[in-house]
Amino acid sequence: MDIDREKERLSIIAMNLAPEIGPHRFKNLIGRFGSAADALAAGAGELAAVEGISQKVAQKLSGGKLIEDAEKEIKNAGSSGIEIITCVEDEYPAAFKDISGGPLVIYVKGSILPGDSLSVAIVGTRRPTSYGRAAAGMFSRELAGLGATTVSGLARGIDTEVHTESISAGGRTIAFLGNGLNIHYPPENRKLEDNIVKHGALISEFPLDTQPDKGNFPRRNRLISAFSLATLVVEAAEKSGALITAKYCAEQGKDVFAVPGPVFSSYSKGPHMLLKQGARLAENSQDIIDEIGPLAEAFRKRKPKPAEQPPETEDFDGMEERIMKLLENDFNGISAERLSSALGLAPAEVFATLTTLEIKGYIRCLPGKSYIRNFR
């Protein structure tokens, strides 16, 4: 049967605008009518006879309004520099064809390049410790330095660190969203969104004006894992969206990696649970590359750029060296007051040295005015 490709594309976009029509009901409709266009041309009675299609949904599909809305959606996407790719187009990522319940449509702002097939997902908690941020940043910079694409979900915390550090290392990064691309969530990442578009892509399966909803994020997570060769979890509580991503990754037959953390931290429970269940321990990006054939083949002649470490202590004066020693194994940050007490010195004197070390790039100040060694 010959299918009008443009008409079919429009019809699939229209179906995607109906939240009741997910991948499985879409499959049922195609199985019954042969194409999305023929399904939308059918009467409500015929549609209601399809498994999973209620009379109410059948009326919505047969009314003709969805086609009108789809035409507006395409126009609005074009004016915002957003490409809509349906599951019948050549540009549709092959990775989504290989999973159960691949999206009908993806909205892309930015670019998907052939090299993005060498990608690793890095996910974790929205409330990371300084240790978690440092670890996520290290893996992101190392992988980006090799030419791998990092994939995450643009959420606060670990996701934000992944996208930011990948870009700062000159690499590519892709963010999958649990909302439409016209919605900026979280709002503080608006500037980061623009940077990701320049160095990768924002991708969503949801119509342009879809608000973030807790039910959207598990769907988003299955695409993060599907698009990537492997998933790395950095800090996650026992009930965490990052663990949902890891679960999808394992179900899709891919390797899950986890970064171990302090045993006293609740955010170590997720990664440690994964390690007990058979996930692979990752201390650096080479641990991931060695286990993933396509990455190992592509990067066999390259070595990851090591995370930048503070210079050796002989470059410090006496006060600087004492402060750096106190910060050596602390990943949560120490306040100037605590440092003053530990050193037996006036706060003003310690603060002056902290300022000097921060300017030199040896340390950084965290929210709440605590200090940590700069592991970047």
C-alpha cells in the first residue's frame, strides 16, 4: 500500500497531541487501519472497536481537530527552530526503533549527529553532595574529552553538572526533557538550555506546551537509556528517578555503572544497591570504555583527559598548605569559621588566605560559604 509520507507525518504528529495515544495504542491503531492517516479518517465506531480505544478517545480522533492542531504545532515548532521527527522518517533515531514503546514523535532543538551514537548517560540525584558534583563533573569532562556524547535529563543537581561540564570540556551533550520544548524547566537552567542547543540537542517526545508532570519523567528516562550505550549512576537515594533509568538500561540489554560513595550518605544507597545487583563499579571513564565495545574501539588510541587536580603542595605558602591539608578529604565543604577554629587563627586572616586560594583556582566556595578543594 502506497502511503502519502507528508500526510502520514501530519497524522502521527496529530495522534501524538492526544495524551491518551501512547506507543502501544498507536501500534494497535496501525495494526487495524494500516496507517495513521487511515486511522484518523475512520469513523468513531470503527476506532472504538480497537483494543484500548474508548468511545471518548475515538470521538477525539475522528473529529478532525487534531489535524488542525497538528498543523499549528508544526508551524509553532518551525518558528522556534524546533524540528519534529516522526517514527516513520529516516531521521528518527535507530535506538528508539529497538525498544518496546518507542515514541511516536520526537521534538529536537539543536542537532543529532552520527557521532552521538557514542554516548553515555550520566544520571543522579537532584540534591547532590559536593562529592557527587565532583564525580559527575570528572566523568563528564573525561568522556567529553574523548569525543563521547553525554546524555542526561536537564534536572537540577547531577544532570545539570553533566551538561555544564561536558560543554566546558568542549564536548557534546544531549538533554531529554519531561516537558515540551516551549516550557523551560527547571527555570534556572534557561541559559544552560541555550548552551546545550549549541553543543548538542534538547529532545522531548511531548508536545511543545506540555508542562512537567511526575508521570512524564519515567517516560523521559527510558529514552535517556535507549539513546545511550550505557548508563552511569552518580548518587541516588533508594527511590530515585536515576534508578528507573538504570532499570530501563538493564531491560534494554545495556550495561549499568555506578559510582560508589560514602557509606554514611543516603545518596550512596542507590549506587550501592545497583552494585550489589550486578552493576559495574566505575572509578573513572576508562572503566566504562573498557566494557563497552563501540567505545573501546573508537577510543582505543586515545586516553581520557585526567581530571585536573590542584598543584602539588610545594607551590603553597605555610598558611595555604595548612588549609589545603584540612580540605584534602572533605567533599562536603568546611566553613571559614571551622577552619579558623581548627587553625587557631583569626577569621579575617583565614578568610584572606581562602580568597587567595580561590582566585588561584585551588578551592571553590559552595553555597552557604563553605569551601572545598577544586577537583576540576
